[in-house]
Amino acid sequence: MIFEIILLIAALSVDSLAAAVSYGLAKIRIGFSRSLLISIICSIFLVFSAAFAGIIGGYIPERVTKAVSFLILLVIGIIKLAEKEKSEQPEKLSAAKTVLFAVSMSVDGLAAGFGAGLTAEDNLWAVGVMACVITFITVYFGNAVGLRVNKNAPAVVQKLGGAAIIAVGVCKLI
């Protein structure tokens, strides 16, 4: 049972990792506290959906969660593509963009949580803690990798970061 939960959380965290690396490539720093906030929000979405799977699972189709996630990432990516090149210092992720990032990463967790909800309801505390830890690791360190790669890269890499954010959104639709 625990192994299944870890696999579910790891699968959901792949999107967070890709998005966090993309943000780093776009010279957007996701600090410790923002990474923690993102991981808490993502964990809450997952635990909520697992807890209420039997009640509301049939009301939110998977295609809706994918579309919402895609739209949020598309908007963020377009904004990043339209921005002028940044200075050497990466910008910090704002509170509003942190919440948008967390929500876009969480909507997949709603569908996955509904699917896992019937088998995980006795272990919701474990789901929440593991989701929080794994998501924090993928976001914080994924962003650090993206920033590191961008440090010595040409300015065009910032535009690639915006395009990568859009690509992560497209992948959510598939």
C-alpha cells in the first residue's frame, strides 16, 4: 500500500520537477518558503481528493483537471515569452504566481487522488506527509538545477524556459 502511494506521488511530482526546472531556466527563483508553500498546497489537493473520492469523484472529469492545469501553465509561459530579457539576477517567484504554480501542479492530483482515494483512506496522513516531502524536493532542487543551467547560458535560454513551461502544460493535456 505505501509503495503504491509513493509511486502515485512520484508520478505527480514529475510535472512539478519539469515545471520547476523550466522556471529556473526562465530565471525565476523558487525559494525555500515558496517551495514549501507549493508542496503544502499540492499535498492538500491530493489528500482532499483522496478523502472525498467517493463523494465528489464523479463530478470532476479528468479532462477538466488537465484543461485547467494546461491553461494556467499556458498563460504563465506566454507571459514569460513576452517579457524582456532579465538581468543577471533571477527574479523571485511572487506569492500570486506561487499559488498559481501550486494549483496548476495540483489539479492532476485531484484526479489521481480520486482514483487512489478508495484504497488510501486509512493512510491519508502518510499520503499528505509523503506528498509534501517529495513535492518540496522536486520543486526546490528542480528549480536550483534550472537556475544553475541558466547561469552560464545565453540569454535565449530564458525564452526557452517560457516555452518549456508551455510544453509542460501541453503534456498535461496528453
